[in-house]
Amino acid sequence: MIEMNQTVQTASAELGNSIRTGSGKSFDRRARLRWANSAFRIACIAAAAFVCLVLFGILFLMFRTGVLTFQEVSFAEFFFSADWDPENGKYGALLFIFGTVALTALTLLISVPFSVLIAVFLAEVTPKWLRNLLRPVLDLLVGIPSVVYGYLGLTVLIPWLRDMTGKDLADGLLAAAIVLTIMVLPTISRVSDDAISAVPKKYRDASYALGSNRFQTIFRVVLPASSRGIVYAVILGMARAIGETMAVVMVIGNTAQIADSLFTPTAVLTSNIVMQISSVEFDSTWNYALYMMGFLLLVISLIMIVAVRFLQKRGVRES
Amino acid sequence: MNESTRSEAPYSFGKRNSSSALYDRIFTGLVWGIGILVILFIVGLLFMLLKNGLPKLTWDFLYSIPSEIEEGGGIGPALFNSFYLLAISLIISIPIGLAAGIYLAEFAPNNKLIDFVRICVEGLSSVPSIIFGLFGIALFVEMFQIGLTILGGAISLAFLNLPMLTRITEESIRAVPVEMKNASFALGSTHLQTIRRVLIPVALNGLITGICLTAGRAFGESAVIILTAGVTTSGVMWDFNLFSPGETLAVHLWYVQSEAIVPDAQEIAQKATSVLIFIVLLINIVFRVPLWLNSRKTKS
């Protein structure tokens, strides 16, 4: 692709030269324009190629470093043992994988109903002035740094949970899930809101004309029609929840034990990486195991993007 | 709507109608209640953070050196590093992101390869930020052996920004009406001239909004910075050296809250949080308010 364009460029440059030697100033300008054009084009191609290169560079480096784990640790131990004790040569990552899956599931369980209700509220129920006020507010909330949410969880939520439950420690899955819910809620609501608003007005008119009221219209017509967009929003929120680091690390407790209750201090893939990476040697199995965990995260998030892509494509084909 | 309800309809019309009307009312109430409450709850929490921190702020806090042991440390170098890192990362990522977005919107043929490039861009934008941190460590600390530096942090942050900028550029350039493009070609401009004089100025609103979103996100990003630029500063104000450690404000907040041993950590964290929220909101609002006003004017 790039080579082909280079030949085009040299060809046009030769053409420009021959014309320039043959006649006056105006052709000179034309050659210059043509040169700028193709140079710009090539710069753009190079930039696009660079973006792909970054992704593959990341995939390659993560995989190459991560796969070294299995020199010393068996495949089965890494994935199916929950015994994480690197000082004594135990590298079972199951508890982190379980933590990530459980945390994401719990977050979605809390955040999806709320987000969809808020999306319905924004798209269907509110008067126009309130909608114009609330949409920008939600957009701003999307931009709040995650470390702020973590701070919020640590200083407000955890003392509050401690009072509510009467336990000494409230760090754990529930606290992390609530913090993540507050974080992903604006994202899921706004994207679902856009999906609901994109449902054509004639669908609603038809439903009302058949005598349904608003409740029936929303649940039988609008939500089914926008379900694909809502699933897209949920996957986006999920991707954010799985990859979130700082907000989780401040409230999850960071203890390498499998979470058997909502209030057991535990750890997830991201929090474990960030807590331990700076204290290990690069050329150690411990570090390789951390990279392997990062590679897992990377693969999960890429799979989700392919799923989103697939949903979008089917949506386009049907409409 | 099955057969039985339809056949009963004439007899039970009034009753069914009233019960579904009741549902409708309950549902409307529920939606109003939850919508308002949840949004107010989140906004209230952030407002509380701002209220706890902003009144205690002093100029001294904003530009004095943080201390490890005694009270009264400031956030000066961290605040400066935040802006410095953000600026370097944007200088690197904006040209590349814009060019890649322009390529995808304007030059790219419609084939499998370009579909694949688009998946790459989307895939890169979904990569968790901590992965960029690990990548930064493998690249800068291990391969180039320069340790935890501002340069490494800024480049890792630039990689994080790239896919967002690419997508936003592509979307805003695509949103330009094709008539404008055709008119420019009809006047004899080359493709480059069309892009420079027509497409980019028309798409400028979208581009600025996108760059602000990206900048706001990068300003508050902490996982990448912890891994690639470290949790310490060089301890000197206005340190432009690219190879000194570059703790940013967001990282400092985390550090003070969970690792520091200074007695007034609580207060420093409160103030740092409010500064962080304030600046992120400012980055988001200042550039976008004119655009909102503008779009409202053109719509009505």
C-alpha cells in the first residue's frame, strides 16, 4: 500500500520536473501543489499505520513478556490455582481473575437498571429545558478522573458502609462495585440515551395511536427498538469497569485472597498489577506473571471491542 | 397482546385501562424520582468535595514543594508536572491523531484492510490504561533504560490519547456536508487545500470538543503515570528536565491518601481533590460553553 503510493509520488514528481523545465511559473506552482498533496497523503497514511503499530507493539510486548511466566509456572497453576504467594513461588492468578469477573458482574448488576432508567428519563420523560441542562452535566461527569471517585469511595463510602454493617473492614467487592457504578453510570446512561433518542418518532406515534400509554410505549416499543444501542452502551461500561485501576485499588483492600463475601478484602487483576509492579525486578517470574495478567486484560478488552463491532455491523445491515 | 385479552377487551376495557394507567403513573414517578435523585447524588458528592477543599486553598499551597515528613507541604511540582506532561503528550498525539483521522475519513479506500485499521483504532481505545503503563515500563524502563521519567510518561500518555483523537477527527470530518467539499473541488482546489481550508475549519467545533475531552481525561489519568513517571517529583519548581521523575496531581492525590506519612495528609488530599476536579471541569467547560451557546443559537 505504502510502496504503491511512493511510486505514484515519484512519478508525479518527475512529471512536475519535466513540465517545470519546459515552461513558465504557473506549472511550477502546480508541481508544488501536487507534491504537497501526495506528501500530506503519505504523512496521513504513516500516522494511521503508526496507530496500528502501537496496538501491535503493545500486544507483542505484553505477550512476549507474559509468556515467559510459563517457563517456571505451569499453565494449570496460573489459571486454576488461587494461591498467590510470589515470595514462595506460588503464582495462582485465579483469585484475581475471579475478582475481576465478580466485580464487573456486580457493577453491571447495580449500574445497568439505574442507567437505563436514567436514559429513559432523559430521552422520554423530562421536559426539554431539564434535558438540555442534564445532558451536559452527565457529559461532565464522564470526564471526572477515576482517582477522584476512588478518593470519594475511600473517604465517604467506606466509613458509611462500616457504620451500616458494623464491621471493622468494609473494603471489598461491594465498595468497589458501588464506586465503579458511580463511575460508569454517566457513560452507560448517555450512550443509551442517544440510542433511545435515535428511535424514529413514528414508532412512538404508532404505539400511541394504538392506544398504549407511555409505560407501554417505552417497554414494548422504544426499548426493544433501541436494545442494540443499549447493549453497546453496556459493553462500553463493562470495558471501563474491567480496565479501571485507580478507583478500584483504593477501595478493594488489596489482599491476595479469594472473595467469599461482599466485604472480604480482595484484589483484581488491575489493582494487583499496580500495587506490585514497582517493587519487582523486571527479569523475574513475578514480573512476568504480572505481564501475563495484563495480557489477559488486553485480550478481554479486545474481544469486547470485536463484539461491539459485530453488533454495530448487524445493526447497519438490518436498518 | 394475546387472543384472550383482545376478546375480553370490550368488557374489561375500563378496568384494564385504569390498571395500566396506574402502572404508567407509578413508572413515571419512579423514573422521575430515580433520575433526579441519582444525578443529584453524584453531583452532590462532587460538590461536597469541592466545598471541602476550595475554601482552604491558598496560593502558597498551589506552588510550594510537597514535604515528606512535616506539615504544610504543597502541590507545586505535581501541579506543574500535570500541565507539563499534558502539554508534551498533546504535542505528540494531536498531529498523529489528526493525520490518522483525516486519512480514515478522506483518503482511505473502502476495503478490508481499512476495516481492519478501524478495528485497530477502536481496539486501542478500549485498552485499559494500566496496559499502557506496562507497555511504557517495558519500553522506556527496560528497553531504553531511562527509568521513570516525564518523557516516558508523556509518550505513554500520548499513546493513550491517540485512538480517541483519531476517532474524533474521523467523525467530525465525516460530518462535514459533502456539498461543501464538492464546492471546494469545483473551484479547482486540490485535496490538501480542501482539507485545510474547508474541512478542518468546518469541523473545528467537533475537533476542539474532542481535544478538550481527551485533555481532560489525560489530565486526570493516574495509572499510566504511576507506572511510567513514578510517584516522586524532582522536588524543584519549574523543572523542565524531561528526564526527571514526574508525579502528577492525580498521582499525588493517590499517594498522599494511601502511602504518605505526613500528619496533614487528609487536608492535603481534600485540597488536591478540589483542585483536580476544578481544573478538569475548567478544561471541559471553558472551551465548550461557547460551542454550546453557538449550537443553541444556530438551532433556534
